[in-house]
Amino acid sequence: MTNNRRVPTLRDMAFEALAKHSLFSVEIPAESTSVYHEQVMSVLVQILIEKRMPKFLHAVADNDTKTVREMLDVNPELLIIEPPKNLVIESKLTWNKFYAEKALTMAVKRKQLKMIELLFPYYDKLEQTDAVNEAKAEALAAWSLYDDEIVIPEQYTLYLQSLIRVFSEEVNFPEAMLSEKTEKALHTLLNILLPKKAVKLDDYIDVELFLYAAYTAYQVNIKQLHNWTQRAAFFIHVIGLIHSVQIPETAEILCEGLYFVTNKNIQKICDRAAALKLLGDRPFYPSSRESGTGLGRDIFCHFAGGCITKIGAIELQDVPGGPSAPPRVPPAVFFWKNYLEQKNEASVTRNKMQLGL
């Protein structure tokens, strides 16, 4: 009987070793030449990039802290190895596609405060060279901090005002499908928020400011939406879709209830919110980019952690206090601005501490 068992290659065995031991703990004979040493290290780095880097960066993007810790406990060098330029990371939560960068740089550009806090101590496990210190400083310098006032980019404002005008013409929602004009506008919005092709993080919109722009556009232009039906349609299909591309750290807060976190100073996120579920155990994130259900499709996240749903008619469900009229979005503007200011202040403080200022 033929034995079809695959014989491990040297690369397989090297990968197994790297899965258990740090790159820098691999023993190379002392009598080896510097050229040989560089060749061995080059091969090992390449194996790390091929076998470990994609999984690591996907875990960073989706805030999988357990996997990130497990991998960095063994291979802290993953923090300083440059990923391939063509490596694409697709979030299994937000469904964003973007080109990979070093983990800390990626976390900074996506404003993942908790992930930054997790990654930073692992730099201490590396040899403290100028290159390592420069890498930390370079990543933190990529943070886009707000000045005295949070300013919404004008192009965000103009675009969301145009969506308000589109929804002001809706007359049959929710009894019938949205009009062809509205569906076309929403398709464009989906492609802005979730481009089909990967983008560089520097070229992607600021989803936090975009949500702030959406709340503000609604507040300023509310009279253009003539009834609660039009307003609820805008909540669900525009603001809901923008909710669905927020990073997991922000999603936890929205699931807990923006009102409670920013106004009541809740310090600990409940288990339900940590599992990224809205009240009623509704998943915060849609199951795919093309999903027909979930945020931006048939529900909107209320600032108390519940949902607006359309089931034959617009109604508010799973919100403390029971069913009522659609939510007052002006308070959501206030709470969201408050959240951004608190996050910005925490970022400034953390940057100074981490840079020793």
C-alpha cells in the first residue's frame, strides 16, 4: 500500500520552529559567516511574511486580541517586518479591503486605541535599536488628531446633503421598494464605504468624521425630510450603512449605547456589546458586503444600543422604554461629537506617554 503522507520540507520545518520560537531565538552556528547568517535570516523572515503575517494583520484589523497576543508572544518581530506591498487585508467584520501596513501603523491610521495599547508593550520584547524606536514614532505620527474644534470636511457635508435631497423625494417607503434613483444613490454610497478593490488607508475616508457629517446633515436639513417615513429611511439606509463600517472598538460602544457610554460614563462594556451584538442579540455587522439584512439594509443602531427596523412599517424596537417614535438624532450628534472629543483627548495623552513626553 502506497504511503501518501507528505514529507515535510525544510521550509515546513522552519515554519513550525517559528510558530513556537521567536525569529531572533533561532540558533545559527557560531562559526557561520555573516553572509550565511543573513541568508538564513532572510529565509526565515520570508517564511514569517508568507505564513504568519496575513493571519496576524487580519487579527489586528478585526480586533481579535486573543490571536494577536498569542502570535506576538511567540513572534514580536511581526511588528517590525514590512508586509508585502500587494498584501490585501479584508476585514471579516466591516468588509473593508485595504493594503497591509505594519500593524501599529495600521492600528493608528484606523484609530484603534485598544489595539495600539495592546501592541505597544511588545516593542519592549525587541532589541531596542534606533530602527525600532523610529518605527514606533513613525507609526504614532500617522495619527490624525483634531485641533481645538472637530471640522467636518466640506466634501463630506456636500455629499450627505445631496443624499438628504434624494430621500426627500421618497414617497412609498416602507410599503414599497425604494425608488430607482434612491437605490442608485445607495449603491454609490456602498462603493464609497466599501470599495470593491483594495485601497490604501491614507486614501480611505475617515469613517468617524463621515458619521459625524451624516448626523449633522440630518440635523441641519431635517425640514427637507417631510415626514418620519423619509427620516427613518435615511436613518436605516445611510446612517446605518455608515455605522456598519466603524471599527470593532467603536462598534462595541454603539452596541452598549452611545448615550450611556458618553453621557453616563459607563466604564465597562457588557458581554453582549463586547460580542458585537445590539439589543435583542442582533449582530452589529452584516454577514457580507452584499448582505440584504443588518445595519444599512433593514436596521439602524439607536444611540441607546437598540434598533430601528422596518417590518411593514417603521417602528422602534429593542430600546429601553419600549417602542416609540423614531430617535431624535440631534442628541446623537451631541453624543457622537462628545465621543470623538473624548477619544481625541485620550489619544493625545497616550501619544505623550508612549513617546515619553
